[in-house]
Amino acid sequence: MQEKAGLGFFYETVAVVVILGILAAVAIPDIGRMVGKSKSESYESELHHIQTAVTQMLTDSATGALQPVGPTADMGQVKTSDTPPLVLTDYLHGLDENSVRSGCNYIFTANGTVAQMLP
């Protein structure tokens, strides 16, 4: 009697494992797409945040020009050509030691154009 109960438990366990395997096979590709999409959205959001900060910094600047720099992830290197210069880190919030979080590097031109280099 106990042997039949043990065999029934084994079949139930195998059935559960098979069902979980099927669900995983269906779900894993969707999860991969979601992760990829969230990274892409993160890069776009960070670029937009930096572009907005550069625009604000150039608006506050007397010269309206940046010292060209890049590629860099250190926003402390991005400065206006004013004396004393305005620094981009003063316009960005949430940085860890002046660096962006995404791992992207950025190139800044004198007219304030920002180009993102994906990792």
C-alpha cells in the first residue's frame, strides 16, 4: 500500500516538474525581451536627463559654451567656458561620485550637443 502511495507522489512530482518546465520555456524569452527593453529605456532616460541638465547649465552660463570633452562617464569633467566654470554635476542629481549609472560614456561638444556611447 505504501509503495503505491510513493509511486503516486513520484508521478505527481514529475507532472509538476514537466508543467514548470513548459511554463519556463514560454516565459523566459518574454523576460529576456523585457530586460532588454528596460535597459534601452534606461539609456534613453539617462541621455534625456543629461541633455536637460546641459541645456539648463548653458542657459545659466554667461558664454553659453562648453569645454568639449569625451568620451567620459564622469560628469564632473563637463564644464562651461565661463570663469569660474559651471560644472554639470551641480545640475544632475543621483550620481555616484560624479559618474552616471548606466555604464554609458558621453561626448560633449562646445555648443552643448551630447552624444551617448552605449556599453
